[in-house]
Amino acid sequence: MRKSKGEITRDYIIKTTRKILVAQGFHHTSINDIINATGVKKGNLYYYFAGKEDLSFSVLQDAKEEFFSFLEQSFQGDNPIDKIIHSCEAIFQEQQKQHFVGGCLFGNVALEMSDCNERFAAVIHEVFTTWTEKFARFLEEAAENTSLVSRVPPIQLAKTLVAVIEGGIMMARVSKSKADLEDCLSTLKIMLGR
Amino acid sequence: MRKSKGEITRDYIIKTTRKILVAQGFHHTSINDIINATGVKKGNLYYYFAGKEDLSFSVLQDAKEEFFSFLEQSFQGDNPIDKIIHSCEAIFQEQQKQHFVGGCLFGNVALEMSDCNERFAAVIHEVFTTWTEKFARFLEEAAENTSLVSRVPPIQLAKTLVAVIEGGIMMARVSKSKADLEDCLSTLKIMLGR
């Protein structure tokens, strides 16, 4: 079904605001920044969104849906372990494409907002939990008797993989060097018996 | 040597501002917030610090020195691997003490400031690099033929451990549950052959 003009405008505002939030964070972004970047009139913006919090929440929801699609597409390979590794590689490539600037929107919001905004924290929690569960399902399927996979409970190992990715993105963002993510990825592969 | 009155005031401003920066981040903290929290007059504040950026940089430097001391004290145990594990446990206990609120100042600043402030990024980079090197030195010393320690180059494994800790703190901050850090710690121990 074709999108209505209203839906197109709403989407455009969401995608443009996302770029600003990734670059500046929530607190450092004003409604005027969003108006300037989108070129949408203030009245029009408030027609679609109740305010900055509401718009940012929509950005987060939209990014979450996009990330879940990205994850599904990233699970490529002949066996469950290869699927996880390919997925981690795809995430790291995205970071490299953006030259380690901006990092992970969910990680950023996690650190900026999760102490002070329960709605935002709930979305990030859903992202981390779903991501962990997807990895854990593959780890359960993995019949291979590789060291860590056979010795660490799937959910626990999956959580650690997500922590390595988020921590690795953080380190790469500081160093602006691909070495940090490459090192983390190499260790992940060995953890998964590759 | 006893500190002068000026040094005591300067220290007090730094420690108090740190609490605000941990809670609110850099961009969301105003000079007025700092004046209100410290009770120090504006003129007095500007006597010690050129402005918010200068004061925040001093907070970061001070936190870095404190963290390096904390790390040294945390390396307890009979052998290098035990020292690393004890250190990770000590970091996680600090997070639990603060009920997973605030997270890691360095991680927070890494995500908020490293794209836009090179001076801040340089301090965080020093924290991550020094921390990694300290872990790597113990991994080199570890003569044990435990799976990951013998198969992953020390610097690479050390970097992954730091990533797990930072990522784990991020996840715990979102879930406000100790399970995330406990799971990461359990995996770390198995990674280190325990």
C-alpha cells in the first residue's frame, strides 16, 4: 500500500531527527534544531508529535524495528554459529561505514536516558533482550562441542556477546580505529569455537 | 602535606560536579546547576576554572587518577588471572552499590563527547588503553594453558574483557538488574579458564 502524504512527512521527520539524535543526543537537541534540519514548520511538527519526547520516542521505536529487520537479514550462513558471527560482522561494518562516529543509538540512549526516562529505557531493554534471545536461540541449536558454547548457558553467553559488541563500539568510537572492533570480533570468533 | 584552603575548595567543586555529570551528562549540566549544587559563588567558580568545559575536563582527569588507583588496589589474588577476576568483581560491586544508576563516567563521556571534543576523547582513550594494558600484562604472565588465554593474544583478550565490562554496565543500567553483570562475570571467568 502506498503511504499517504502525512505518513511520508511523519517518516521524514523521524528519519531526519534520528540523525540529529545520533549526533547530539537527546538533551542537547532542541525543537529548533529539529525544525532547522527538517525544514518543517513548528505547527506541522506539533501536528504529528506532541513534543520532543514524543518524537524521540517514535525515533527510537522506528530504529528498533529497523534494527530487528537488520538482525534478521544479517543471520546468514550454513549453521547457527556462522549466523551469529556474520551478524556481528555486519554490525561492525555499519560502524566502520560511519567512521565510528555516532556509535549505536540504543547504547547512546541507554547511557543518556535510562536513569531518567522509563519509556525510553523500556525500548532499549526490549532491544537488548530480543537481540540476546536471538543469539541464544542459535547457541542452543549449535550442536558443536566448542569450548565456550558447550560450557556457558546460551542466554548468558548471548548476553556477553551483546556486551562485547556494545563495549567494542564504545571503544572504537573513542579511538576512531577499526582495531578495537576487529580485536573484539576475533575474540568473539574464538569464543564461539572458530 | 596539608592541602591549602584553595586546593580544598577546588577539590570540593570537582567532586561535587562529578556527581552532577554522572547523573545528567555534560550537555545537560549548566554552570547554574554546578553553582546550586556546590553553593560556591560564580566568581569563585571562575577563579578556579575557566568554564564548564575546563571544570568538566578537570573532573575527568580526577576520575581517571582515582580509577587507576582503584584498579591497582583491585588486583588482589595469588596469580594473574585471579587478579583480573577480582578486579572485574570489584568494578561490578561498585555498580551494584550505586544500584546501576549513573553507570561508568568514562563510558558515559565516551558516548556523549568523543565525537565532538578531542580533549575529552583523549582522556577516555587513555583510560581504556591503560586499563587494557594492565589486564594484558597479567594475561601475559598467566602461564596456565587455559583455552582462551592461550589462544587469544593478550592485548586482544584484554580489550574484549574491557568491552564486556563496559557493555555489561550499559545493559545493567537499562535493566537495573544485577543479572546482566553476573552473567557477564560468569562468562569472563570461563573465558579466563576458571
